[in-house]
Amino acid sequence: MPVENNTSRDREDDDLLSFEDPDFLMREEMRPNRLALEFAKAELELQDHGIKSTIVVFGSSRALSPRSVKHRLAGAKGPKDPSMEQRLTQLADWYELARDFGRIVSLRGGALSSEHGTCENVVATGGGPGIMEAANRGAAEVGAPTIGFNIRLPEEQRPNKYLTPGLSFNFHYFAVRKMHFAMRANALAVFPGGLGTMDELFEILTLKQTRMTHSMPVILFCRDYWKRIVDFNALAEMGTIDQQDLHLFEIVDDPEEGWQALMKHGLTTQTPLREA
């Protein structure tokens, strides 16, 4: 019986076309093809939706909306923890900043325009919770398309509910995901975040520093955070970066200031930029 079962299963496999056979596609030797397929799927969907350019938003996945913070604090057991309450409230403030920023850039940057069938400066995030959700939410609330480049992790990160249907992508390979973040980006906005946020930020800054990408504006939100977390001036003083590298980015505090910084540093679009 075991021999017959194996023979039957082999015959079923023999009937599969190569692209229908998951065991074949998952072979080690097929990794280059999987990389190409993962790149092509997102690329073609973005083209089909007329997405010409993006504004990429990074930030902590741990930020909660003010409403969620209120519910968490109300449901907390035991004595109040003032430090936890302060941290959650700060994260909620950043959530609202990202939400407002997503709304502003979508209204003013061309994401709502469909001239020639394309949309420009569309908000794109990692597709998960926290700051990512907030930026996608702000864009969705004004009726703009909004993109999520999610990554499958051991601890599953579900796409947030504000992503435009058809513009929520799951990636296995970090490298392919990073390419899609950079390829259409007209600007990068970075809110307070952890290791993943730092990884994405410094990769883009390195590309700008080495002139391997166009001179897209990079803005960092929340001066107090960046002043405390990264001493950029010390890098220049120690000679590990040039003084001029401090101009690769600008630090701002609020969404309107962020929008003005993007404009000052040359945010581009073929659709005339407008005020809300």
C-alpha cells in the first residue's frame, strides 16, 4: 500500500505544469525565480493601478491610536503605571501626527489626481500597525489610494485595514521589499521608531550620500526624539560623515512643517501641487 500511495502521488505531480507545482517552485535552485516573481507581482499591480510615485512613511509599529490607548489604560489591572501611561500617550501623539501627514500629502501631492491615468506621491508604508496604519489611514480618509509593502515575519504582522484593495503586498524577501520602497519614492518621511525604522532610514540616507539615488527629500519627525536617539552632529564632529551630510535630511515637528520641508527640498510631480 505505501508504494501504491507514493506512485499515485508521483503521477499527480507529473500532471502539474511547472508553475503549478509548489514543491518545484520552493526548491533551493528556484530562489532567483522566486525573487523575480515577488518583484514582478507588486510591480505589475502598481502599474495597473496607475501608481507613478510615492511618499514613503516609516515609523514604530507599536504606536496606538488615542482611542486604543484609552481602552488599554482603562483595562489595565493593578495600580497605575505613570511611566507606561506617558509612553503610550506619546506614541498616540505620534500616531496622530502620521495620520495628519498622510492626509495632507494625499490632498496636496497628486494622489487624488488621475490625469493621464496616474497617481503621484501616494502614501506607501510597511503595511502594518502603528505609524504605518496611521499614515495609511490619513490617506484613506480623504479618498486617496494608499499602499502597504508588508513582510511576512515569524511573529505575524497583519496588513492594516486602511490599505487600498489590490495595493497590499506581502513579501518574503526583505531585499525585494526595499527595492519597491525606493523605486517610486519621491520623498521619505520617518517618524519615531525602532530597529526596523532605523534600518530603512539609514539605507536611504546611504543611497543619497553615495549618490546612488536621486536627491529625494528626507524628513524626520519629532525633534526631541531624534536629538535624544541619534547624535548626527557627533558623527560629523568625529569625521565619520561629512558636514554636508547633515543636509541629507531635515528634522521637523508637525505635518504642516513637514509638507513645507518637502516643497523646499524639491518634491516633484507632473500634477501641479496644490494647497488643501
